[in-house]
Amino acid sequence: MSPRLDTIRARLRDPSWMAGGSGAQRQAWAVLSRHRLLERLAPWPARLAGTFPLDLGVEGSDLDLLVEVTDLDAAAATLDQVFGADSNYARVHGTFTDGPAEVASFTLDGLTVEIFAQAWPVERQMGWLHLLAEARLLHARPDAAEPLRALKRSGLKTEPAFACLFGLCGDPYAALAALAEAPDDLLDSIAAEPFQP
């Protein structure tokens, strides 16, 4: 495993650094800490994912939390109990590429929070793998941030925006997941290519 991958992974595991990040990151961290979201999810392992750790948030971006649960039915009841009183609370059961999940969403301080719970370790969930690959590509090409925000403002989700900009072929979700723990030289070669229009 590369030292660069280890450094990026460690930074993503502890998002408290966002308290000193961009304005959007500080806002996201304030919501996360003020409402004690990680504590309210305990004892489930949870990680922050999505656009805020990448500083790619645009208007309407969610604060995404990935959670590992052992029993989805019990998780559904717990999510309803713990977060059901929060504004605009809704929960759905869905089946995704990496399996079934309970997805709860609600609004705190004007920011939509989405909790994605699966019976699968957080760092093996697709959302985490996408985050890791995206963070690594941004590390290699920091100048990609504004073009990515522009693509997101045009309506693209984060993963398709990365695939479009970096010329990743096929399903953008699968392509990014495959890059999560790929060798640094592969990510460097992808990042070295001119951005796609």
C-alpha cells in the first residue's frame, strides 16, 4: 500500500480537520458536531463521505454518512427512533450495487443529511471507495476542483462528474471503485491527461 493512499485514508477517517477548512466544510462540520451525528449513530461504525470532505459541495449537496450495521431491520427501527423527529425525516429501503441498504434523510440547519446504512464494513462500501478514489484524483490534480464543481452545478452527480472530467470509461461508479486502492502511478497517469470537455 502506498504512503499517499495511507495518508489520504487517515485524513478521511477523521474529518475534524474540516473545522478549519473552507466555508462549506466548516458549515458541514458545525452541523455534524452541533447535532452530534456520529455520537447518535454509535455504536455503529460510521464515516463521513460525499462532497464535503472533498470540498466539492454545491448548492443542494448532502452531508453523507456511511454506517455499518449488522441487522438492516433493526437498523431501520433505530434510525426511525433516533432521527425520526428531525425535520423532513424519511427513510427508504433500497438495493444498490453492493447490496441492500436503509437510507435515512432529514434536514438540520438547512443542510440535508443522508445516512446510508449497510450490513457491510464502511470502508468496503461503494460510497467510501468512491470517496477514496476521488480524494486521490484531487490530490494528484487540485486544479480539478472548480471544473468538477461546474459539472456538479450543471446537474451531474459527483461520480459521473469525475468520470467525465478524467475520461473514465464505462460505469462511473464501478470505474471509481476500481481506482480506490489502485497504485499511485495509475492514478497519476489518469490525472496527467488533459481534462475531458
